[in-house]
Amino acid sequence: MIKIEVCANSVQDCLVAQNEGADRIELISASYLGGLTPTLTVLDMALENGVKIPIMAMVRPRGGGFCYSEIEKEQMFREARELLEYGAKGIVFGFLNEDRKIIVEAGTGTGKTLAYLIPAIKWAVTNKKKVIIATNTINLQEQLLLKDIPLAKSIIKEEFSYVLVKGRNNYLCKRLFNELALGKSIDIETFSLEAREQIEYILKWGNKTKTGDKSELPFEVFPDVWELVQSTTELCLGKKCPYRKECFYMKTRIEKMEADILISSKYSSPIFCKIEISSFNVFKR
């Protein structure tokens, strides 16, 4: 597993990184522009001077975002092949485009998430458009929210916002909640003891929560219990709802509209602002 990767501008940087215990080097030039393609000479000299740890080489023809013309992309592929021939262990390059897709496979810990995340954020900020990151697992969503995006935020100078997108039924409906609290909707005595305990907890929690997100609950709520208070399209009164201004789901919609980065399950990706993301790729020899 790669624990420490160092961006190096020169042969001296590579040697220092190796001596200080780096696991891998990303060789770049012009770090003040966010990194550009290094020369073959610097790579060759680093290897000749005894750098033994793997050297990855960035391929980026110019600064200012990650959207390239077809001619620039062809140039990037040529440079990538040359760097690999000279001894680079891999290539880090990327582009964002509306009509290209890419599938990337690499081992755990190689940095795939940050590799696509940073250029995606830069692209969203530069172009004033949204980027949707659709994941397959809740674990990856949590990794993005708690680790990777805060790390990217400390690296990227521009301000950006991000929000986790969840399905509507993950949120408490204030109207249904108040009807339940008033005993208008069901007779809770018909539920099991454990279900009644969950309902009682939800009735207390519902008056305190600021998000209405069921993930705040300290237990796995029974489906038939959550159905009593969950927000749904079918039961929503829309503009006629007396709790519209307090609606937790409506608040999340506003957050989504204002955010630059939307993190979503691939099963609930919003369709109102979909764009394609082509991530940084790592080519191995």
C-alpha cells in the first residue's frame, strides 16, 4: 500500500523523497501551475542517480483546467508512451469531457479517488458546473465525505461546496411526524414492543433533529416504522403543505442546487445536472 507519495520537480527532489522514506514519486514540472509533463531528461537522470522507488510521471500539456482538445490528447498519449519507455512505472494523466467515458482499475491504496476528485473539483469550479460522484457503496461515500474531500479542500485553493445526495425516503416528513405525534395516523399498540420503542425514540428525535436524516438514528429502524414518517412523493402535499418551509427534503434540494460537487449512490444519482466524468487514470507497465 502506498502511504507516502511525493510530487517532485527535480532529480534532487526525487533523491530527498527517497531518503525521507517516500513510497512513490510523482514526477512533474512547473509545480506553480499545478504540475505539467516533466522532461525525459529529468526522468532519465533521476534513474541514473539511483532513485529506486517507483516514479510515476504526470502528463499534462498546459495549466488551466483539465479539458483538452483532441490534438492535445494525442500529444498526451505520445508523451505517456515515451515516459514509460524511459522507465516511468506509471502515468498520471486526465481529462474531463462531455462525450468520453473511462473505466479505471487499480489496487487498494493507489490513490484512485484523489486522482479523479481533484481535477473534477477544479473542472467544476472553473466551468461553474456541477460534478456528480456516484458511488457503489456507503463506505466510499463516507470516505469521500470524511477523508478525501476535506483533504482535497486543503490542497485546492478555490472555494467549493459539496453535499451528499440521498433518496427522499431517507428524510423525515414533518407533516406525517406531527400526525403520528398527535396519534392521528395509527394505533401504536398494534406494533411489537421493539417497534413501539423505536416509534417513541423517533417522536423525541423528530423534535430535535436539524436534518431529519434517518442515518442519525442509533439503530436500524424497522421499515414499517419508518414508513409512518418518511418523506415520499406520493404523500407530499407540495405547496399546500403547512410544513413546507420546515421540510427537511426541500432543504436538501436547495443545498444540491448550490453545491459544486454532489456525492450520490449510483442508484439515486440526480438526473437534473448529469455530466460525464473521465477521471485521472494510472497506466501500469
